[in-house]
Amino acid sequence: MSEDNCLFCKIASGEIPSKKVHEDEEFVAFYDIRPAAPVHLLVIPRQHIATLSEVTKKDAPLLGRMLILVANLAEQLGVAYTGGETGFRTVINTGPGGGQEVYHLHAHILAGPRPWSRM
Ligand code: 5GP
Ligand code: ZN
């Protein structure tokens, strides 16, 4: 499932170190090395999917579970929407036009007091 020379496949396997906050058989979540907000996590599937543009119907269960994991992690980190001014941002950059730098599907979770430096 892993692709040679993919940074996030190497992070998922542990070959490249990262500050992980969650790991299961399907997904890994870790802190972004260059945070754009006080809380900035990346959630990736272990399966190498390069971009959101290549997903098909068969990926629906995986994508659904990925989004649920995003919500669970936001809650675990204390940034879930619980009313008032609380909440977080979820971003999936796709292709050069979307500002994607790492070609392994990932969802950014951004939260915390503004201003944020980018995204
Ligand atoms: P993209 O622009 O592809 O949506 O986002 C890629 C993200 O990966 C960027 O926010 C960048 O800071 C982060 N990133 C790049 N290399 C590494 C790394 O080696 N470790 C971690 N933890 N994050 C990385
Ligand atoms: Zn990969």
C-alpha cells in the first residue's frame, strides 16, 4: 500500500518521525511540522491515495471514517464546536491549483486563537 518516496507513507510507517496524536489500522494523525495555527494536525489514511481527485465510490467508507476521525480528534484536543465561538477548520488541498505540497491525501485540522499565518 505504501508508495516509494512518499513522505507521508514514511510518516505512517514510522520510517520518518512525527509527533503522532492518533494511530489505528487505517489512519494516522500527527502535528504539522510548520503549524499555520495554534492547533494544526494532519490526518492521513495509511493507504497511499495521492489526491482527493483520484477517489471513487469505493473510497466512500474510508473517507467517511476519516471525517469522523477528524471530528473525534477535534473533540479530543478540545477544539470541537460546542457553541459560542468554538470550532475548527478542516482543509484538503488538491493539486497545484489547491496549494497541495505533499501528494498523499491529508486533511488539515486548524484551530485556536487567530490570527493564523496561512490557510
Ligand atoms: P499541503 O500543502 O500538501 O496541503 O500540506 C502539506 C503539509 O505538510 C504542510 O502544512 C507542511 O507543513 C506539512 N509537512 C511537510 N513536511 C512535513 C513533515 O516532514 N512532517 C510533518 N509533520 N509535516 C510536514
Ligand atoms: Zn503516500
